[in-house]
Amino acid sequence: MGWLARGMRVFSHEDDHFRLIPLDPGAPIEIPPPFADYEVVMHDGLSETRVDSDWLNHLSLLITSEEIEGHGDSWPSSHEFISDMMIVRIEEELQKYSSHIAEAKLRSHPHIRLVLNDEGVQGELRIRKLTPIGARFEGEIVTRGIPESVSSTRVLVRESGRSITCDPNKAYFSTKLQSERLETLSLAKELKAILSRPLRVCDPFCGVGPALATLLSEPELVGELHASDLNPDAVEMLLENLSRWDGRYYDKKPSKLSRIFPDRIVGIADATRLRDDSQNIGSWDFLIVNLPHKTIDLLPSIVPLLDRSSPSMVRGRVIASDSEIEEANLALRENLPPTLIGKPVPELRVKRDYSSTLRLCSFEAWIAPE
Ligand SMILES: C[S@@+](CC[C@H](N)C(=O)[O-])C[C@H]1O[C@@H](n2cnc3c(N)ncnc32)[C@H](O)[C@@H]1O
């Protein structure tokens, strides 16, 4: 059946009660009987011990040690896994070694199908430019003339018990935001407890919808939902995802924002123009603003979407330099309505480095009713 992840091994769970069987990305999301009683959990995999997982050891078999030492720390030691793809960022000076890097990475990670070079996020739609530099084809490693059959970047990613269709070459998606999404879930649950009813959630920069995957996995948390993005490719994958998460049929073709079901407004839309339609104004309890390089400036055009007759929340991410964080905090508070009594004023929390000078931050703002 091919459900076992190639090159990965079975090992004991920390609780010692279960053994973890590594699943291939192609295994069914809902594991059918007789295994259906066993939970599918997210866990870092372990390679089969006979494979040396240190990619530099493999690289040293492909180029000279002088070449390796000559470039010191510039070699791409970290990488991101998206399903069976590995994304690496190769410095300019090492581009000529791309195929060697790909081959060494593929040898050290036998479950990886495709290695892509990340040339950075581009344009308003925040899409990464990813170039295939190596792949596994019929058991062999290929770094030139990679066949189309193994170079597809559209994959299913498992997260929080859900599967998310994404294609990082066509729409923004990052596996690194998983903990951020869990924090968003816990904030939404807190707001739901205050309002004592399911939330009306609006995610106007939703991409393929990963934040919604987590929120929709919690029964009775989300009532009405608005999910939109400017990128038609993102919306196309969002529709496929929603069909799965919601258990209802969404049209496969992306179209402009519309009410698809009585409780679902989905489609392509410019978030900055949503307030032009009076139906969107004052309709939402929980607003997600995830366009970090613009969030603070966009708030005045998005905040009118909040229902100010009861407590509400804005959850967002912002990119700022260390020296600008205090200034950004002031701008954030200025662009948001007053804080709900008893809750802290919104404040940026640094989550990780975005570059050598910029930090990726997140915030939550509890908004008082008018
Ligand atoms: C940083 S990504 C976040 C995507 C998604 N929320 C996630 O966490 O994966 C920002 C998204 O905003 C979308 N976008 C950019 N400008 C927009 C606009 N004016 N209106 C709606 N969406 C926009 C991009 O297409 C992209 O999908």
C-alpha cells in the first residue's frame, strides 16, 4: 500500500505505551480500519540508522574538504520540510554547488522526494520563488533534467490532525507558523468563552487557509466564516481545503468573494476594499490580519469589519526592527479601537528573526464594545 514512510523507522513513543509508525505523505488522511482506532500524531521522524543523517558527510564524498572548509558557515545547515519536499536557502557564493548540495541532502534524508532552492518571498502575494535542484526518481538521485513527474510542488501537509493542500510555488505557506496557529486557537477559545457562542471569524489574508484549519478543528468554535485572499491560486487551494475540513462541496474554481453557504463567505478579494461593501461592516468577532510587512498600516481599513456591539479580537503579525518596536507598538494602539477592560493593551511579541535586522512579531488585541 506504500503507507510506510520510506527511509524512516518505527520507534517508541516517549510515553512508552505506543510504537510510532512513520506514515508516508501519500498515506490516507483518515486511516481506515483495522487501524482506525489508532491516533495519528505529529512527531519528528527518525531516519533508518543505516543512513547517515549528517548531510555534510555526504557532501564530503562529492567535493573536496578544502572546498567545504573554504566556505565555512555558509553551507545551508538548516532546511524546511513541507511534506516530502525540502526547502533550502543557498547563498549566492554557493550556487555553483547547488546540485552537490541537493544530492547530499537527498542522500541524508531518504524520505525526501524533491529539494528546492528558496530564492525568497516575492511581491504583494508573498509567494516564494522555489527552484528544483534535485529529486529522487525511480530510486535514483537526479539533479539535472528533473522529470515533471517528481517536480510537482503541490502537496498535502498534516497539521493538528488536519491535512492542508498547499503549493509554496503558487501561494504563501509556512510550516513554521504552526505554534502561532495553536496560540490563535487558544485566544479564539478564550473569546468564545466570553461571548458564550460560536465566533464569527474573518481571515481576509487567509492564503490556503492554515489558520482556519486549526480553528475549524475545534467543534462549535467557528460559526460564520469569512475566508478570502487576493491570490486566485491560494483561493483555489483554500476551496479544496474547505471541502475537506467542512465536509461540504465547494466549487473547485476560485471566483470572487461570495456567500457560498449561509455561514461561509469565501473567494478572491482585496482585503483593503472589503469595507466598501456595507454587508461586511460590523459583522465579525475574530479578525486575523496576517500581512506582516503591512499589518499596522492596513488596520484602519480592516477594523470597521469588527462587530463593536460586543467584545472582539484582532490577531495579527508584524515585521519590525528592534529599534522600531516601541514606535510600532504606539502605532498599533493608535490604529486599533480601545482595549477591553481587564485585558492588557496590545503589544508586539518578538517570535523570531526575519532577517539580521528585522523581527517577526505577533500580537492580539482585545477590543472593547462601543
Ligand atoms: C503572509 S501571507 C499569509 C497567508 C496565510 N494567512 C497563512 O498564514 O499562511 C499573506 C497573504 O495575504 C495575501 N494578500 C496580499 N495582499 C492582499 C490584499 N490586499 N487583500 C487580500 N489578500 C492579500 C497574499 O496573497 C498572501 O496569501
